[in-house]
Amino acid sequence: MSVVDGLGSVRRRAAAAVFGVLVVELLALFLFVQRTGLEVLEPRYLLYPLVWVNAAALAIALTRPSTRSRRVRTVAGVIAALYFAGLLVLDGSIALAAGDAPGIEVVALPPGWGPALVGSVAGLAVSLIPFKTVGYAALAYLLYDVLLDAVRSALGGVVGLFACVGCAAPGLAGMVAAVLGGTAGAGVARVATTFAYDLSTAVFLLALGVLYLRPFGSALRLEDGSIRAGEDS
């Protein structure tokens, strides 16, 4: 078998696997809607979680972090973990509890949206939606890989922050509406609420692509161009 034939075979198997996963996901979604009698007014909101999860899984599967010393891996891991936590805090998935009784409840929601973990623990209010949690974890993992490679592109991480800002757009719009007042404020709130997950999904995919492809960065090198910065000696 030639190299070209081998690559063609791998692509066909990968395409078949992706197709199979999509069929299973859509079937699970259909069965959930049928079983619960859920009235679907905006079908795209049921499909966006599948986009997030599949894109995140693909990016993680295709990423192979470089080998570095334990010190470098630890530093990169801590930064990536803080980035992940920051995304969860920024979009409201984790916040300070308002005196609620501690306890976590599993809420049955459509695939991707659920099963969600909602409640409070250790003084924190938790509302973990699977597709957002998986998506943010993928961004943090790619950032970890970027840090190990010492690539000069923080743009992907910055863009990634806006993925969760988009999810929080309805709340942000409420504050803007309160400041603007009247028709203008109501219009801002309505647009932000209507397109919050459309925008956040687009920005999430952009962030994922930037962190994976790194189109605006290149490996940092010493002045003689021979050794990458961050390369262990």
C-alpha cells in the first residue's frame, strides 16, 4: 500500500468515526426530546453543544504536547488551570454562594446542556454545563501546549476569554440597558440575549482554531535562531 493510499484509508476511517459519533449524538438528542416532550422553539440551541463538544474533542485528540522538564510542565499546567478557572468564573459557572445550603444536584437537560451539576459547595455556587466545561477545558489544554512550545501568540487565549463573555452576554446586556435606559437599552438587551450563544459559539471556534493553528505566532528563538526559548537545556 502506498503512502497516499494509507492516508486515504486513515481519512476514510476518521470520516466514518466522526459520522458515527454525530449519528449517536443526534439520536440521543432525538430520544431525549421525544421522551421528555420538550418543545423545541430554537433547534440551533440544541445543536450548539454538540459543536462545542465535538470541536473540543477533535482539538484535544490532534494535540500532542511537547516534552519538557517537570518544572516547565508544572508552570504551564498551573497557568492553564488558572485560565480554565477564570473562564468558569467569568461566565458565572462558579461564583460565591449566597448563603445557600450546601449540596449538588444533577439536573437532566438535553445532551450537551446536561446532565448539569447545580448547587453549592465549599462556599461556591456551582452551575456546570457539560458543553461549556468541556470547551473551556479544551482551550486550557491547547494553551498548555502553546506554553510548552513557547509560541509567541497570546491571541488565542485572549480570544478564548470572549467565548465565555458571549455566554454571559444577557447579564452584561442587562447592565448596559440599565445605564442606557429607554428603547436603546432594551434593544441592546434583546440583541445580546437573542444571539448570545450564536456569538459565543463562533468565538469559541475561533479561539480553538487560533490556539491550535497559531497563525499569528512562531516559535521563539535565540538571537542565532538555533534554539527555541523554553527549550530545556
